[in-house]
Amino acid sequence: MLFQFLQTLARFCSFLLISVIGSRFSPLFLLGYVKLQDENQHNNESTLASRTDTKQPDAAENVTSSSIDFAVNSVVKVFTVSSVPSILQPWRNWQQQETSGSGFVISGKKILTNAHVVADHIFLQVRKHGSPTKYKAEVRAVGHECDLAILEIDNEEFWEDLNPLELGEIPSLDESVAVLGYPHGGDSVSITKGYVSRVEYTQYAHGGTTLLAIQTDAAINSGNSGGPAIIGNKTAGVAFQKCTSSDNIGYIIPTPVITHFLTAVEENGQYGGFCTLDLSYQLMENSQLRSHFKMGPEMTGILINEINPLSDAYKRLRKDDIILAIDDVLIGNDAKVAFRNKERINFNHFVSMKKLNETVLLKVLREGIEYDFHISLKPVPPLVPVHQYDKLPSYYIFAGFVFVPLTQPYIDSTLICNCANKNMPEKAGEQLVIISQVLADDINAGYTDFNDLKVIKVNGVQVENLKHLSELVEKCWTEDLRLDLENEKVVVLNYENAKEATSLILKLHRIPSAISKDLQSEKVHTNALISSEA
């Protein structure tokens, strides 16, 4: 740049000298200088353009017209009618809604789409490209953590002239990709092109799980969800979300995640989830921290802070252990491992790709001594569930107190602190039970502001989960029922009066049952069902 400037300046001075000597200083002088500048600018732009063309090939290079024509005959539009349960009034559903998304045909006469396209559905239809007919579809399997679902259509006519797409490999950075689908704003198939920007561990918005994802600048909008991203005549993944805070950032579920989901369904008949080590850790980037835990100068790894008591890792690992390697792959102080050509990715990716009950080899540093541990992997439900799709919420009502298990959707719907979702369960089936609201009545006067408080004990017995609470209440044999809540709050109710008040409260609020169906059993009868004549 400096050389070009000096060259321009020298030519300018030379032109000025000639003009002055020849007594021809005129507007032609200025015109000549401007022309010279334009030529230099044109040369610079040509050089920049050639460099850009060398770096980024045409997006059509890996996505030809023939490959798009083939893929178009695989893409379908999914029409969904859904009804979402109310979080704060769990005995009722919201009004049904109609939405649409995309999907594509894979081998075995199956349609692959996103889980969020069919979540809480009550009716599904699918229409293929170039056809006016909608066909009824059924969900064969769904994985909300990985945002994938398999649809089936029991109609041979639908499958005529459809091209199943084959799964390809993880694309390289800067590789061209085309996304096909049915985004909102039109009814015909849409095709957008772009490049692969990143391949990294990313949080999936629908299921709250962190898994491998592909970032691209190809347009992915509402309605594109479930459509294929193709490279050549194979699919590189499934379009599923975009970054709303930035422009031209969309995400694709890569084929390793898809294959893991499909294999689990094929082998087990249903989706079983993705495995984790079920522990929390911190980075070891501070040299003083590494020295304190007796790490050698060549050692890298992560520090274990807490381990889920329900995991197999809890039996072998300890707090303050340093995990140095996973399956003989070194873990960096930033918790990342080598991945492809000079790329690095979070070590949990290798854990998530393991099958149910598979083992992983961990090299651990404990008080300066190295150990090898084989850890069996399985999905462990969190203390606070991340989602509640495709099922009715659990609840129990007594004396106007509405008891529910704490979930992430409930936290998102209220002003309650989300600090509880970091806690780990101590036993299987454990739940945090809270009072979501108090339906006002004489029986609960003075307690109506006890919303969002955790129930710790019922008549002195520690509450394990919502079903356990309902059984403790129904089997109360004392005159008074006592509830111990968080923040040292106490609720005392006359048990017989509270039972009578419950029936009246349910009738006034038109609530059909005092207890959700999943909690009902032969042992729980009292106030469980209120007849329509009440």
C-alpha cells in the first residue's frame, strides 16, 4: 500500500513538473491525475478480486443444478397442528395452533425432520414437492435433545418418485452448501446457498443440549427447519436454528448426530438420549492452579468440581481429580481436544457420540499420581428437567395449593431464580416440588403469597418428589397437616376442612381433577377425580 502511494505521488510530481515547464498547467492536469487514480484503484480492485476468487470458490462448485434437482424430489413440507399445555395452569391446554416446517426422505421410507416441528402435535400432514395432496403422517421416533424426529406415512402413493437422500460427511470449513426447505413467506420450495463457517460444540435451543453443530451463512429462516443442507448429491445435515442476534448465522445438525439418533432408534426401537459424564468442571488455564494440583509442565486437563451421584463416574472419580485424556486423546486446559485439521472441539463431543452403556477411558491425575478409569455411560435425568414436550405436566391440588415439580419451562415462565437447575439429584426419581400458586379460599387465607416456594417436608417427612408428596397428604392421619417450606415458612391446615374445601375450589375453577393422570394410582383415591355432577 505504501509503495503504491509513493508511486502515485512520484507520477503526480512528474506530471506537475512537465506541466509547469511547458506552461501547460490547465484543467487537463487535474483530469490526468484523476484518471491515474482511477487506473490505480481499478488495478487494486482487480488484484483484490482475484485474491478473493482464489480463496472462495463459487458456491455452485459443490452444489450443482443436477444435485439440487435430485434433492428437491426428496424435500417435503410438514404441516403441524399442535396444542401446548399451560405451564401455570397444568390442567388445561392452550388453543391449538397451525405451523409448518420442512423435512426430507431418507432410506427405509422415512422422513427426517426437526423435533420442534412436530413437538406437542395433535395432527400431522406432509406434502411432497410438485404435489397438491397432503398425506397424514405419524411420528415414529423423536429426540428432543438433538432436535430430530422420524415421520412415517402409510400410503404407497406418497413414496412414488421420491429420492431418498444419503448422509454425507462433516463438511470442511469454507465448503459451499445449499439449504432446501419451505420458509415462511411462500408455499414453494426455497433454495439458499452459502459457506460453512464453523463446526463446533453448540447449544441446541429446542432441547437445551450441547452437541456438535455446523454454522453457515446460508439463509435459514422460520419454516426451513427440518430441511436438508446438501453438498454434492448428499446431505451434510439438517437445518434447525439461527442466531437471532446476528445476521446470516444459521445452524445445521451434522451427520454424526443424525447417525447416532437413527442408530439408537433402529437398535433399541426408540430414542434413548445422548450420554454425558454427568460432572461439572473448571478450566486449568491458570499456572498457579496447575502447580497446586501437581501437574507437570507438559500436562493439560480439566479440574472436576462436582459429580452426579447417579452416574457411574461417581463410583470412580473424585472432586479435585484432573482429567488429562479421554480415550488416549489429550484434553487441553481449555477443555478442548484435537478435531480434524488444526481444529479443536470440546471433549464432551466424543462422550456424546458413545452409545448407551458404552465405556470411555479417562486418564486422571489424583494427588500427583496418574490413574486409568473405565467409565460406563448412560443418560442421567437432571434434577430440573430441561423440557416437557409431548406430555402433560404433573400437578397436585390440595386446599387450593397447586403443587408442581420444578422444570426449566416453569422457570422461564416465571420470575423464579434459575439457580436450582445447577443442582444434582441425590437419588433416582428425585424432584424439587414447589407451590406454583394458591387458589384463594377461606381455608388458605394468609398463605396466598406463598407462590414459588419449595416444599421440604410434609408432617416431618422429607419430600422426594410430587407423587410422594401427594401420597403423604392423602395418607395424613393427624388432625392438622403441616407443610415445611423453604425460607423457614410453615403452612398448617385442618386436614378434614381442607379436604372439603378442595372439592369446592376445584368446582369453582372448573378443574376436572385434583391430580394429574401420571400420578393417579389405586392407592390415591381421595379427591383424585371430581365428577362432572359436582
